[in-house]
Amino acid sequence: MTQEPVTLEHVAAAAGVSTSTASRALAGKARECRISAKTEEAILLAAKGLGFQPSHVARSLRNRRSGLIGLLVPDASNPFFAAIARKATVFAEQHGLSTLLADSHDSIDHEKELLTHLQSRQVEGLIICAIGGSSSHLQSLKQAGTNVVVVDRWFSEVHLPTVTSDNERGAFMATSAMIDKGHRRIGCLQGRPGTSSNDERLLGFKNSLQANNIEVDPTLVRGDDFSEESGYRSACELLDAHPNLSAMFAFSNQNALGALRAFAERKLSIPGDVSLVMFDDAPFAEFLASPLSVVRQDVDAIGHRAAELLIDQIRTGKKPRDLLHRLPVEFVSRSSVAAPKYV
């Protein structure tokens, strides 16, 4: 025989109070509604004894608050986005909000579908690690007054609160570190052209070359995505087209993984045959035979700041005065950069 679900009425009857009094006490409004401590305790004990679970749906309908935020990433398996999601989720929990995590699988069409779905779940705000390339759906969110924070790849034409890293500075430092070791022919494994993070890193790469009186060779820049496959394909192309290449700069941890596969297939050692620097730090980077030098983004600070900005919007109903929050990066020198084998 199926047991009847415990309702608010059952709790009220067990505590000897009205349904409205039980509801207010369970919603944490005992003091506000002048319910005595003794009565509140009786209601809470009755609810616990009966195993009562309040309906969050009903509560959200009454309060017009769902207690939910949406967090959309392009690839949840990527350590960079996973770390941001974790930090943002923990911060949101500390402020009484639960997070619905969605993965767009690096598809703009899927990104748009998921944003519509998250809004249908009555989320109170959205943290969006956008794919880039198209911003029309973000503009629509802004016009609708949705609480939104954009993370990583941002859009100058869409005036929304944004948290990103100092990509240009990081790329400049990474490239300069290779040049300081004597490298002049440096291949670039770029991500998705047209996205802010890629274009800023490419600018930093070129600026460092020019600052050191090295001509920018466009044939040394390859790649069309931040993926492992793009990194592998681009590294192979560069090695085939430029036998005198002595170093590579990968714009993401996935691009670097692709490069490592290409090196392994050709039995090239790091840094003996080719030096490698990666934008992003990742758990695998320091445990390789030759630990990778990296540009480390402060992923904890990114996730924390994004959640903080969103929660402030939810609570105040106002956008922050400063929309663009660009966080500093750090160059971490390990063992993957050495003087070129042939000068």
C-alpha cells in the first residue's frame, strides 16, 4: 500500500497550530510573524518527525523566487571551465542558491537552446561562459533585463557584466619567455578566431614578437578552435611546413594536448627538440616528463567574482557600475622551454 505524502496540513495538525502558522515557521519567518519560540520548536519537531519535505516549487510561486541560477559552459570536461563552475557553485550555495549546470558542447545553436531551457526553469540569473562568434542571444537577454554575467569570452558590443583574464598580457609574457631563451621561429596554435580570448592572446603574441624586432609571419599561426583536435592538426601542419620551428605557443590546455600528441607521433622531445608553452594551467601540466610552462589564470577568482556579481544583481536589481572585470594572470616557468636545438 502506497504511503500518503506528508503535507503541510499534517504538520500543522501534529503541532496543534493553523496551516498558515506552520507555513510561516517553516519558511523561517517565526520572529517576523511573532510566533513564539516554543510554538516554532513544536512545528519544526513535528515536521522532522513526520519527514515533511517542503515544496520548493510552491514556495517559488509564492515568493517569486526559485533559488536557482543557471551556469552554462562550452565544455564541462575542460579543467578550466570545470574549476570556474565549481567555485561559482560553492559561492552560490553559501548564499542560499542552487546551480543548474549546462554544457553547450561548443555549439552556438545548442547554447541558445540551453539558455531558453534554463530560463524556463525560472532561474534568477545566468552565468554564461559563451562560445563566442555570435552575441545576438546575449543582447536579447540584456534587453529583457535578465540578470547575467558573461565569463571568459566577452563581447564589446554587448554591455553586460563580464569577468575575464588579462589575455593579452599573459600571451605577451609567454612569448617573451620563449624569445628570452633564443627562439625566433615560434609557432602559434590559436583557438577560435573572432573570440575575445583568442584575439587578445594573438595580439599579445604579435606584440611580443614586434617588441623583440621579430617579424610576424602569418604562416606560423594555425588553428580554428580551442579543441585538442585543432591543436593536433595545427601542430602537424606547422611541423610539416616549418622544419626549422623551435617552439610553439598553445592558446589552451586542449590545444596543448593536441600538440603533445603530434610530438609523440614524431618522437619529438620537449624541450630538446621543441619548446612548448600553454595558456591555462591544468592538472596534467606539472606532471609530464617535462612539466609545461604555462600562463595561469586565476580560475577560483573568476568563478568567485562571477557568482558575486550575479548575486549582487539578484539582490539589488541593479547592474554593477564597472562592467568589465579583467583579472591578472601569472606566468609559471617550468621545464618545457629551453634554448633552441639549432640556432
